[in-house]
Amino acid sequence: MKFLLDILKAVRPSFEAGGRLRAFKPVFDAMENFFFAPAAVTLAAPHVRDPLDIKRLMSMVIIAVLPSLFTAFYFFGWRLVPMIIVSYAAGGAVEVAFAVIRKDQINEGFLVTGMLFPLILPPTLPLWMVGVGVVFGVFVGKELFGGTGRNIFNPAIVGRCFLALAYPAAMSGNWTSAGSSWPGRMLEYVTSSNVDAVSTATPLVLAKQGELVSFWKMLLGNTSGSMGETSAIAVILGGVFLILTRVANWRTVVSILGSAAVLAGIFHYGQPDRFAPALWHLCAGSLLFGAFFMATDPVTSPVTNAGKWFYGIIIGVITVLIRNFTGYVEGVMFAILLGNIAAPIIDEVVTKVRLRRLRLEEG
Amino acid sequence: MEFRGGYNILLQGKPDRLTEVLPEPEILYLPLCSRRFEFTEMLVREGQRVKGGDVLSRDPDNYAVPLLAPRAGIVRLNVVKGHIVLEDISKTEFAYTERGELGHIVRQMGEAGIKRHKLLELGAWQFFYDAYTGALPDPLGPAQAVIISTLSLEPFVARGDAQLQERLLDFTRGLEHLQSLLEYQPMYLVMPDISSDFASQVRRQIRGYARAELIEIPLKYPYDNSNILVRHLHLKKNDGPVWFVRTEGVLAIDRALTLSKPCLSRIVSLGGPGVRMPIHMKVIPGYPIEAIRTRCVSPGAVRMLNGGILTGVPAGPETLGLDTECRGLTVLAEHGEREFLGFVRPGWDRSSYAACFLSSLRAKFSERFTTAMRGEGRPCVSCNFCEEVCPAGIMPYLLHKYLYGDLIEEVELARVDLCIECGLCSFVCPSKIDLTRQFVEAKRLIEREKEEIRREQLKQAELRLAEEARRKAAKEAEY
């Protein structure tokens, strides 16, 4: 790969101070460090460092989402590909523009947002809406707060929330049935005007009308819904991988799913005819996807381990409450946004308690 | 306090248990600076012939701790900057004679005072540390307790077990001597396994002579740190200083008090991926580093560290010899080649705190670390790894956030003073933030500010007193 290094070396001067393209230094740096590990060495103790860096950390999320990508592709067709491309291109443009304006580095966090965003959208959403949504999410949800690491809200959820409020018809009234027999919809390009793509309600909508979609169908993903979230098994596969690699914290996931299951279970026990059982609620809609991939975003969730429990409980409880007692059929999106709002407060309280304990311990 | 955090970095090139005696050097370069000491009070002249054990210099700020001549030879003061050079060296040893002017110490402290003075003069006191500050404790001052650690968990510094080989008798005798320095204060002997054969042997040997409580700690870095140990033992800072001694210190006490001989040689580990044969070596201070380098270090660009990889300091080309406090030399290869698409590689050969590499599927192994940063600096993503590994129980990410906002008061309230500078938070940080260094700087800043406030208060008090005295005098003059 020496030739690539030589090319980089040759074009570097034009990106450096005084060069013609110096404004695009962040882009050059990002390219260089994408291809070649940085040349930096440690300057002070500790003299060695862990091999994990942010690039690797973010790549882990991409790997973890592969099963869901595959099921999205299988059940809803290859329209997924242009959606991902649009999401990356539009969101990436915002990220690069801000890096150039701020003269800062391009952060890898966007690679995850761009990949997760199409997976939480309805399969037939117009491509321009995908672009608008991701631009809004990255711009308002992240860059306005100062970029990756300083954002309060999960950018992908902010984008989706914007779309849901701005284009409610496209976002909640236009669900495509999943391809049921081999080879799914893998060979189809499904749009809202496709004759073949029958519009059907999602399991949560049907549940409001008193009809429960079978648990096995939801486990496999053979239902309608947002692209990546329908297949519980694929989400769990990727999510467990994330937890095992310690990229996602198990406390968040366990507390979200646990509190949601307990609350849904209580409701179901009280009025079995009106409320769906706990296990059904876990697999329905985007609860699993949100718990494993969205809520575990380290930046927007509380830092402290104790705080993660409270955060998870807030999300789990609010989700079940919204699903069962409001006009909305799905509440994960709002629950996570509310959890994001609460996260800094939770952290504040937990660290206060911990610091007080530290002070007492040391006299 | 329960132990928490901690993480063992498995580095290639662990020094062997056996100790090798290095050949006698022809010339010695004694550095005048080491971690704690700065020998500025020169007691020899250029060209003077000294005997082994003679005092070459002293550190006036550290209870006049002496720099002893490890061998007989001719002193050269002006040849190398920051070093005393000993030429034409030979092995004649000097015998300690008790000097006359110790009457005041005897009056103050009795026999124990003489012994403590002897430890200082024979170079054994250097092995004592204040458990809270790491500084040299007052040789004639009190101690509330003594902690003796047989462990060295940082990769790599000289390990206790390498030094205890066949020297158990000396060790237990050293413990008895240590006991005789104290009155009733407790001694804690820290060991990895207190039910082992070795531990019961120690227990049998010291029974009746020394009263040491055996403390078992897990073999996890940095649980052997003196600050962690005092917290673990619930010792309070206000009850007085705690002495901290390692195996080599106890052996030095034995040598000084049993044989009345100066402690001239020490056991130093030589390890790390850049070393051909990782060993423990018995050397004298001032031993030329170049000789060790040509003998044991693989060719190529390396970084030589005085100490371990987590807390050591680079032994740059300006340091020519081992200093008197060196416990280990660790050699790392300098980072050279830039890996193509490094971050997507499976990583069979990288061991990480998080299981993000394929290597987490294989058994524990020692990695060939280099000095590479292994990533670009990024803003904190709040992954919480730093808090998980922190043995002191503080919150590094929070301190970092406060420091980023220049909130120095909050930093102080968040107990940055508990940071033991073990380096683990910097090591695990995926955003490659130099947390440890930031905390060291913050601690220094806070210390300086406190000092200034103290001085200001003192000045105010003095002014007040002077004002009162003046008023009094004026009043008296009126009458």
C-alpha cells in the first residue's frame, strides 16, 4: 500500500497551511487516518495505549447492525441501498461542512448515525425525506451542540422525530408488508406506488384494533414496520454482540427491556383483553432496536453505571405507557428522547451522591 | 475500602525470576537527579579518590540523604553534566564507623534513633516511602504504621519474588530490625497469597521477633500502590505518616543493621518487548546504560523507560547511568510503520480492555506493545471505561469535563487528590485523551494555589501581629 501513502504524501502540501485546499484539511486528515493508522506516539506516561480507538468502537456498531441490515434487505427489498447512500451522503455533507467551518476533525460518530438512520424509517419513505431527516438530525441533534461527544440527543432519533412530526402521513400511514416467501423482496424495489407492495398496518397498530400478530412472525421479522426493527432475532443477535464487546452497556439494555416487560406484564395481568402480554411487547415495534442500538449510545446516555439503570427504567416505562395509553402506537422514539433529556440530570444526581460518599470515606 | 478497578496489561518481555549479576563496569555515571532526590550538596572534589560507600553528595531537601560511591574510584565532577563520574574503579569496600556527633539523637530517640540514623547513612533509608505522598519520610520522625509490600505489579519493575529467592532469612531478619525501629505501631506485610507455603514459612520465621499482619491482595495492577493500600487498610492521613517499604527495602535494612554495610547494589528488572533476554539484574547505581543497551536490547529505535510502562519516565540520551532509585528498565520499540486500514483488522494479536478484537476469543497473551498512540484524539464519548478501571474510585471523565471548562474548584471537590497517577485511564481511553497527565497538572496547580493561600494567610497574620505590637507600643508611649 506504499503507493497510496506516496499519493497522500504528494498531495499533503496543498492541504497544509498556505496550500490551495487548506480549508479541506479535515477531509484530508480523515482520509489519511482512515487508510493508515495515525503516526502519533505517546508523549508521557503511560507509554503504551489500548488498541481500541473511536474508529474501531464505531465499526463495532456497524458490524452489530449487519444482521438487521440483512433482514431489512430480505424483507423490504434493495431500496435499502439508495436509502443508506442518501443518508450517508446528506448527513456526511453536514458533518464535513461543520468540520471545515470549525477547522476540527471529522468524527466517526456519523458513520453510525448514517447507517442506523435508514433502519428506523418506513421502507417506502421518499428518498428526499431520508435526506431531509438525516440533515436535520445531524445538524440540530449534533452539530449545534458542538459535535460528537457533546450532543444531548441521539441524532438519528432527532431526525426521525422531525420526519414523524413534519410528514406524519408518510411516516406512519405507509407501511409495506414484508416479503413472506423466498427470496423475500430481495429482488424488488419497493416504493409506495408499487402495486405489489400491499399497505398493511404494523403489529402495534393492529394491537390497538384488538388483533395480535403472532410472536413468531415478529421474532423473524415477517411483519410490517421500520426496516431494521421488525426482526427481533436479528436485533438481538447484533445487540448481544455489542454488549459482549462492551461497546453497549448491558445495564441500559437490561433495565429498558426489564422495566418495559414488568410494566407490560402488570397491565396484561390486570386486563388481559385490553393489553398485550409482556413478551409480545418486547418483540413488537422498535423496542428492541431502540434498546440495543439507540439508547446505548454512550454520548447521550448517562455515563455512570448507576445512572444507566434509571435511564433505562425511564425509557422502558415511558414506552409502555405511550403504547398503551396514548394516541400514538409506538413510544420508543419519544421515550429515548425523554431519556436523553433526563440523562444529564441523572448523572448529576449520581455523581453528587458518589462524591459525597468519597468525601465521607476519606474524612 | 474494597479493591476496585484495576487492569493487568500483559506486555511481552516479562523479566525472568532469576537474577543475573552484570559484569563489573569500568566507569560509573551517577546521575545527580532521580525521582525524589536531587543531590546538590557536593562533598567531594574533582579528582578525589573515594572508597566504596563514601558519601559523594547529599540532598539537603530530603533529610540529607546521601549519594554513596558504589565502588572505589576517582571522582570526576565536570565531565558529564548532571552526573558524578567515577573512573578507575575497584571493589574495595568501606566499613561503617559510628560517628561521634549522635548524642542528640540518642537522647531523643534512644537506640532506635541510632539505628534509623544508620539506615540513612548506609543508603537503606532511600527504600522508604511515605505511603501518602511517595516522598522520603522523616528518618527520625514517627510512623503510625508500616506497610511492607512483596509485590510489584506494574509491567515491569523488579518483583519481590525475584529478590526473595534464597534470601528469606535475610528478609525475616530485616523485618525484625524494622520492628525494632518502631514502638507498638502495626506492620502490614502485603502478599499475593497468604495461605501459600512461602507465606507460612515467613510466618513461622518471624514468630516472636516481629509482629506483622499478613494482608492478601489480588494480583491486579495497581493494588500494590501505597495509596490504595492505606485506603484498603483504613489508615487515616491525620494519624501520622505511614511508611511504605518493598522487599528490596527490607533486605537493605537487614544489610545495614546486621552487617553494618552500605547498600550499594540493587536488583533492577530489565524487560519489555525491546529486550532480547528479559532478566532481573544485580547492578550498582551509576552502571552505564549504554553497556546494558548493547548487551541486552534489540537493535532498532527503542524507547527506554526508567520504571514501568505506566508510570516510568523516558531515560533519554542525557542519562548515562542508572540512578539510585531505579527499580526497572523497560524497553519499548518506537512506533514506526503505519498500518493500512488498521482499524478494520481482526486484531488477533491486540489485547484490548474492551472485547472489540478477535483476540478476545483466545487465551490471555502478552502483547508486543509499541509507543504508538493507536488512534486519533477525539472528544470524550462517555464510554465510562476510565471509571471502570480507576482503582481510586474517582471519575476521570468528570474531572476531564471540569478541566475542559476550567472549573478548577469542581475538580478539587471531585477529589482529584485521590488520583494515584497509575495511568490506567489514559491507557483505556478510546478517545486517546491524556487523562493522567491532565490530573497530574491539575493536582500541581491546586497544590500551588493552596500554598499561595497559606503564604498569604501567614503574611496577613504577621501584619496583624506587627500592627498590634505597634499600637501597643504607641499606647505605652502615650502613658
